[in-house]
Amino acid sequence: MLSRIMDGFAIIGRFTKYFGLCGNAGILSGIISGFILMLASLENNTSISDKELFYIGFILTIFCYSIVLIVFSGLGSYTIKSIALPSFINSVLVVFTTVYITNYFDCFCYAWLLGAIIGLLIGLILCRINSFNKNIKNGL
Amino acid sequence: MACNEGIRPKCGVVSPPAIEEEKKFDQVNAIGNVLVIAIVAFVIIILVLSIITFLVQAAITTAGVATGVIAAAVAAIVILIIVTNKFNEICGSGPKGGTTECVAGVVSNIKNSFSELSEDVFPFTINPSRIDVVVKSDYWSIVERNATNVYCTNDDWPRKSEIMRCYFKDAEACNALTGAVVGTMTGLVAGMAAAGVAAAAIGCATFFFCLIGIIVGAILGILAAVLGAFVGGQVGKATGTAEVDEIRSQIVIGDLITVQGNMLRREAEGGANVLWYVNLVSELGVVPASISNNPFSYCEIDEILSMDACTL
């Protein structure tokens, strides 16, 4: 049974290859920010002002960006220099979108799932834009 | 020495080979695995909903403590999974499958465990000791078999040669990882306690303060787990009885050897075939001083090692 579960995780691991660096970084930022939003909403479900929403996005961005850098440079084979800027842009977009959409639809209980989907979409779009720019540079 | 211009090493990352039987087997496995994933996902969802219900009831009185502790626990458990995964890979049954293979060549590189500072500080980055063998061209088909990555020397064609990475079971790395697992578990408990205290101190008067409490809790969980892994790793390394592999300790760069072991495709190395672990080594001598080791090439090794222990 345990080996089956590990095989299952291995299949999920294989799927992550298709998402590329941007997709995986987006999912990571989205899940972390969404999970923290979910936990915070369980303790305090008062309404959030626009100013507070910005501060929340800002703090979460710093936290998620740090985690993404640690995970991809420490456990992955990337250098911090090569991923610093793209993962920063990724984290900013994913976290702020997750925070604002979660608050707008008031769906804090499912914020982690929403964050994962938003992260995947934004990550894939960023990957596509990046490859499009590369093709232009290469004259294709 | 003459190189064989009729053969070319398949270096770097290549497309995975299409093998129908393996594909069918994978499909059958995949269906079973998808079912398992669905069951596990269902259980996780039920667990999450139960936790949410519990927290909603507890939230009124805990003032941020529960969520801070949960954040710390989740962060520390992620670290624990990473450490345990590494422990299973190196000390347990390791990656599944593999076939017994034998290759011959010259040792071009030796990398012992704990040769980098990061392996001392973060035990979950440890790799067991390994030697890199520049293999005879006769054995390139073994190195390439079903591999999606092939290691090669930095030489230009036609001198470029294929390399087989050969890992040895490493008692010292295993001791350190055992200590790291215990240390991470201790760190998990300590991190949860520290996170609870910190979250209570920060309080949960507004949504923003709740969020800060959770982030602080998560950071404390990560720090405690990593610190626990480091301390546990050092204690395990220092107190464990490391059985030194005599054969490995005698191998030096330039040795002509045959190595036999379990060959498998290692995903962590881009799908390259490696010997994990070596179980038999035969030393056949040393390359003559006249031969360049910058780097070694099959052009010379094929001639020097016309006979090797694999063919016996």
C-alpha cells in the first residue's frame, strides 16, 4: 500500500515536469499563500480593508518568494542568480492575485486550492511569454 | 592511440526510448496509481475538513495559538518528509528495480560523502560516496540502455567518452541521516511549542496580526526542523559505527577496474544509469603514466583493457 502511495506521488512528480520552473514556482507560491490565508481566516474572519489587503499581499509575497528561492536553489539545481528575478515576478503576481480574488469571492476555506490553480495558470502564462520572447530574439 | 570514428557517445539529455512492453506495464500501473491517488485525496479532503471544523470551534478561544502551531507543524513536516525520503533512498531499499551489470574502465573522479559544506549543514543533501568510471566503448550500450541522460567526459569527439557513476553503500552518510530523522522529529515538537508561544504573544486582534502569527509560526517550524536535522546529523555521524569499505578506500584516480552492481535509472540525475550500489570491484592495475588523464578517453582504455574481469 505504502509503495503504491509513493508511486502515486512519483506520478504527480512526473506531471510537475510539464509545468516547468515557472509553473511549479507558481503552484508553490499559490498553495503557501492560500494555506496561510485559510488559517488566518479561521482565527479572524473580520472584513479586510484595501490597505490591509495590500500589506497582507506584501508580507505573503516576501515569505513565498523566500520559500521559492530556498526550495529551487537548495533542493533543485538552480542558482539563486538565475531564478531571482523570474521567481520574484511570479511570486508577486500569484500572491497578489490569490489574495485579492480570495477576498473578493470570500472563499478563504478553499484559498489553498484557488492559490494552486492561480499559481499554475500564471506560471504557465509566464513560461509561454518567456519562450515567445526567446523565439523573437532567435528570429523564429 | 587510435580512436574509433565509427562510434559516437550519446552524451547529455536524450529522449526516452519507446519500449512497447514497458509502456503497457506503465499504463496498467498508472491506472492503479490514479485510483490510489483518488482514495488518498479523498482521505486528505476529509481530514482537512475535519481539521477546519475543529479549528473553527477552537478559534474562538485560542487567539491565534492553534493556527500558529499548525503552520509550524506543516512546515516542519515538509522538512521531515524530505529528510525521510533521503533516508529511504540512501539507507533503505533505495530506488526500485535495476539489473546486475558489470562495466570496465578507468576511475576518473572520486567524490566522498561530506565533501561539501552543504552536506554537513543540511543532511538531506547528502549523497553516498561514488566513483566515476570512464568506461570502455564495449560497455557504452549498458550506460545508454533506456537512459534519458548520459554522462560524458569534457573532451571533443572522437575522444569524448561515456562515464558510469558508481555509488557505494555509505555507513557514515546513513548514520548521519538516521540522526537527522530523529533530530527533525525533535525539532518538529520544539518548533510547534515555540510557534504556539510566539503566536499567542503576537495575538490575533486583526486579520493582519493573525497572518503575521502564522508566518512567524511557519518560520519557527522550518528553523526548528532544520536545526534539529543539523544537530541530529552531527550526532549521528559522530556516534555511529561507520564501517569503512576497504575496497572503496583503496581506489584512486587512474585505477583500471571492473565494477559490478545494481544498475538503475536515477531520476535525480536526469534519468542517467548509475550503479546503486556497487557490490564487487576488481582492480586490474593503473593506467601508464604516459597516458593523459585530462581527461581519460576510451581511445586508450580500449587498448589497455582488451581483457577485463566482466568478460570472465
